[in-house]
Amino acid sequence: MAPPLVITTDTTLTGPQFSNIVIGADDITLDCAGFDVAPIPGPPAFVDGISMDNKKGITIKNCNVKNWLRGIVLVAFSSVTLENVEIDGSLANGLDTNDGSRVLMVGTFKSNNNGVFGISMQNDVSLTMKQSQAECSGNTAGVQIGLRSSFTMVQDSNIAPQPSTLDAHDNTAFGVTATSNSHLFLFGKTTVKTYNNGSNGITAFSKSAIELDRDATIETYSNTLNGLRVEDSSVNMFSINPVTVPTLKSYNNGKAGVFLGKVAVFDTNEPAITEINDNAGGGLVVDNNSVATVRDAHISGNTYDDHPERNVLVSFGSHVDLVDNDIEGGKVYCDAYIGNYLRGDIWWCTLFERL
């Protein structure tokens, strides 16, 4: 294989690049001009496509990065702007970011058909999307936000020409996961959609947080397991202006629409839009000392083990506060364990087998 192309000044490709590229200086731009960065067809290339180590002020744009070990790799406090970038067919991760690195996404971004993660964030990484449209599809897993990392989607202004969107779909395992003190934050006209994934659409584990503010939307549907699964973590929907409210929709999933376990917290506030419909493992499932505060939600059509109208299920010492919701059947089902607490419009339980 040809030696890597090491760039130390602004570089624009004039044709396909068959060797890997190493960013060797700060404050430079790599413009692939729409050409592929891909090895010559043959045995797998066990090197990274585009990489940098402790470099700042880098812009990578108009690149199609294909068939490397990892597509684009940032380590050791590197910072990069990605603009109109596509990664495909990596043996491991598509976008791999580590150790305090910073990523700004603008324009389009795709990371598809990779052997492990479409996007992997580990060890205090920050990724921000501004007027960017991202897709992670056909990977083993879509987006992993791990080890104190932060994935932020923001709208620059109310007149921004395009909102930021993230579609994580048709991945073998999960769509989007935040774990180990990590954070997924949506502000303004931003949307995350997770669908047709092989496990959960969205998960939050190990003291992580998902927050939606203003017009932010999460829509998760047709996943094999839960639409949204939260354990030892929290989901909060903030609503100050009734004209700009966050939205959560979870429907047609193989398990619960929203599953809370291991002291999870779920707070829709008011007047957020919450719709949990037609899931096969319960609508809102609150388990193992979790807390749910739900306002103005529409919860209907959910089943559990083929039992109809299992729209809200509470078990094992959990607390639920329900006010002004439209819950089909008007019942909350609890297991037989003492210590499930209800208040609000529905303060009694119908006994149900242990979840």
C-alpha cells in the first residue's frame, strides 16, 4: 500500500486518493472536492482513512471516506469541522473521536455500513451539530456517546434555513446510546429519529442525561426492543414558551415505548407534547424505584404480553405523577409489591403480574 499523504497546508484533492491521509499541522483545510478517499480494491486496509493527533482548527469537507479500518479518527484534544462528509464501509468505527476532542458538524454527514459504530465518542468528547443533517445507518450500532461526552444539536436562530437532524436507523443493535455520565442535548428546531434498529431506539445508562428544550423533537419507532430505555439516568423536556415546546413520540416498538429502570427519572414538564402509542411491551413502563412526572401526554394502543390497554405499568417501588393525560382505558397497572406510589389524576392501581 502507498505511504500516507501527510498534509501541513490547505489541500484540495484533484482526483481520488488511494492512500490514507494524516493531518500534520494546525489550522488547515482538507477539501476532497467530492473525490473518494479509499484504498485500491483488494485486501482490507487496516489503517485509518483520515486521522489527526492533537491538531486544532482543522476543516474536512466534501470527502467520501470508504473502506478503511476507521473512517475519520480524532485523538488527544484535536478539533475539527466536518462539512459534507460521508463515511462508508469501515471495518470498525466510521467517525471515531477520543480524549477531549471537539467536532463541529455543518452541512451533511453520513456514516453508514460500518463494522461497529457509525459515530463513537469516548473520554470527554464534544460534538455539536449546527444546521447539519446526519445519518447513521447499516452499522452494528448507530451513535455511542460515552465516558463524559456530550452530543449537542442546536438551532442557530429562529430563521435558520435548515434545522439539525440525526437519523439513526436500520442498525443491527441500537440507534443512539448515551452512557457513563454523558449528555444528549437538543435545543431549538432539532430532531432525532431512531427507527428499525435491532435493539433499542435510544438508550441512556449510567448517570447520563437526555434533554429537550424549545422545539426539539425525538421520534423513535419500529425498533425491535424499546423506543426509549433509561436506566440510572434522566430524560427532561423543558417548556417555557407554549408556542415552542419539545416533542417526544414513541410508537410501534417491539417492547415498551418508554422503559424506566434502576432509579431512572422521566419528566415531561408542561406543555410538552408526549405521545406513546401502539407499543408491544407496554406504553410507559416505570420499574425499580424510578420516577415519572407526566403531563398532557397521549398514551394509547399499547399492549403487554398480548394484554390490551397496558398503557402505564408501574412496579417495584416506583413513583408516578400523572396530570391531564389522555390514557386509553384510564388505568395504571401495578405489580403486587408494596411501595408503588401514584398521585395526580390517577392515584390507584390495578394489579398486574410482575413485569
